[in-house]
Amino acid sequence: MHSATLQAETTTPRPAEFYRVNRGGGLFSEALSQRAGAVFAAAAYRVGAPPTALTAGSLVIGLATSAAVVALASTTVPTWVAGLIALVGWQLAYALDCADGQLARVAGRTSPAGARIDVLCDVAVQISLVTALSAVAVDQRPSTASWLVALFAGTWMVNLVTSVMQAGPNAGSMVTSTSLPVRVVKLVRDYGAVVFLAGLVLLLVPQWTVFLLVAFTIVNGGFLLASIAFTGRTALRS
């Protein structure tokens, strides 16, 4: 009995083994989100859960968090409550999103269908997150321009589109350097860091949410224009 238990323990991958197959995402994601994901992936492996179960968990928690933020935006409930829910819920959803890929790679359960459902769930969660941030911005500052909300929502999708493109056979990067200063600058594109900042603003200074929308719009819109210029120049040279 003891030897069987010992064998099971030695053959079950530890979180470190799941973390080794992570797909990065940036300094913040690698330091926190991917490590938390590795713990969830290891736990799911032990109970025999499929990667899609983690994907579904990420979807449910992400949508529920955003729905709670929207529902609480125009109530008399203290604003810090919605902020705390956002800070914890979005990070938990992202950790599970990191975990499903780790589990699939370690368990040898990767598939085109699994990759597609992962992307589709990411789209759903990010749409809900954009909706929640927009709702808080408008609630805090009713004068928030509708065009700003629309521009914010449109440019936010640059994150998702470019991440999908980077995973394909024709993937490329404008900045290939992995030096620490460059990686620090790239935190503005690190999804884990971005949703952490969003949750922190909702928790501490929700009245600044409109400025958060402006900042994200500038960063994502600027990255889109830079990507078009970089890719266009590369295409002309080929």
C-alpha cells in the first residue's frame, strides 16, 4: 500500500513541471498568474479533470466577476466591494486561463478544438471586462463621451487579436529583445498586469476609471498603429 502511494506521488507532476511549459505573457503573468495556474493545473491533473474544465471555470468566474461589477456600479453598495471582487475575480479567472494550457501540454491533451474553445472563452471574458470598466466609468462620470467608450472597446480587442496572431505559423514580434528594461516596458501589454491595474483602480480610486479607459485606448491604439507600420514595412521588403 505504501509503495503504491509513493509511486503515485512520484508519477504525479508537480506544479513546477506545469510551470515549465507555460507560454509566458510578461513579467507579471510569469511571476504570478502562470505560477498560480500551475497550482490549479496540478490539482486538476490529480483529480483527472480535462483542460476544458479549467477553461470553463475561467469563463464562469470571469463573466460572474464582470456581471457583479456592472450590477454594483449604480447601487449604494460601497465602491470598494466591486473593486475587491474585480481585483480577485479577474486574477483568478486569468490564472485558470493559464492553467488550462499548462494541463493540456503536460497531460498530452492538446487539440485544435481545445485551442478554439480557449480563444472563444477569452473573447467572452474580455468583452465582459470591457463592459464592466465602461459601466463604472460612466457611473462615476456620467459625462464620459460615448465615442471614448466605443474606441476603448474597439482597441481593447487588439490584445486578443495580436495574441492569437503570435501563436500562428507566421508569428512575429516588433521587439524581440528579452532584456529586463524591455520586459518592464512590455508590462503595458501584459494581460495579468493590466487586469490587476484595472481591479486596483476600481478598488481604490473608481473615479479614475475614465482615465484608465483613456490610457488603455492610447496604449492599444498605439500598438495597433505600430504593428501595422512594422508589418507593412516587412511586407514591402519581402
